[in-house]
Amino acid sequence: MSRKKKSRKPGWINLPKADKTTVEERTPRARKSTGNKAGTRQQVANKPRVVVENTQPKDPRIGSKKPIDLGIATKPVKKEKKQPKDSRPLVAPIKVADDTELFEQELLAIENNTELQLLAERQEDGEVLSAEEQAMLTASLERYQELISKLGLEDEEEIVQESDDEDELWSHLDKDDFSDFKE
């Protein structure tokens, strides 16, 4: 006889016999319904609608006719109607008064003021004027200079002196010797 090796597997002997029982079939649970059932596309399209314009049945495969923006929305620019502007301005225009006559009268009044002439002569002679007299003289001289500049009346002597100074400067630059200009 041939020899048999030991095995760790249990043989047919050790298996218990199971009773034959029928397996109960499961009842499938009711699932949530989402969307339409298959084949309802044609049924939805054939539902009667109250539409007077279109009496033909609508094909459900054709989508919406609503335009879709494919980028930057281009809206037609509506130009607002311009209302005619009133010819008259909202604020009354400023009327510039011609003050040249007033300035000339004031200038003549300062030039013909004998009291100011006497004060100017006393100051040129070297007399010391009181504080009130000195204040009156300086105020009138400042006003005199201001009026001359507003009226555009410059002393001709000042203009002649400026031209002499300019001539001297040009003649000084025309010289060949530039040693005076060095630092």
C-alpha cells in the first residue's frame, strides 16, 4: 500500500450538513424619483397648451431661442436726447466796472495834495517827521505806486535807467576778457 501524507484540511467527514432552507428574496426599497422617466420627452411635448400663435406641435429637441452672451455683453448704447440748454446762464455774469477813471482821479488827488508835498519836502530836507506824519506819507506813497502799476503808468526815468543798465551788461559781455566772471 502506498502511503498518504497527513493534511491539515478537514475532510468530508468533519463538515456538518446544512438544512436546505429557501433564501428569502428581498423586496427592493422605493427610491427617490428624480427627473422624468424614460420616454416622457415626447409625452411632455404633446401636452395641450393654451397657445394661440403656434398650432403646430413643438419639437422638444429644439432648445431655447433666448440669445446667449458669448463674451462681453454688447448692449446697444442708448443716446439720451439732449435738452436744449437755456441761453441765459444760471448765475448772473459779473460786470467789471471800469475803474480807470476812479484810479486816475485818486492819483491826481494824491499828486495835488499840498500837505503830502510839504511832508515830502520836509523829509528830503532832513527833518524828523512825527509818527503820524510818517505813516500818512508812507501810506500815500504806497497807494501812489499801486495806482501807477494798475494804470500801467511807469515812470519814464526808470525805463531809461533800465535800458542803460542793459546796454552796460551787453557791452560787458562783448569784451574778450572773461576774468571778471570767474569765481
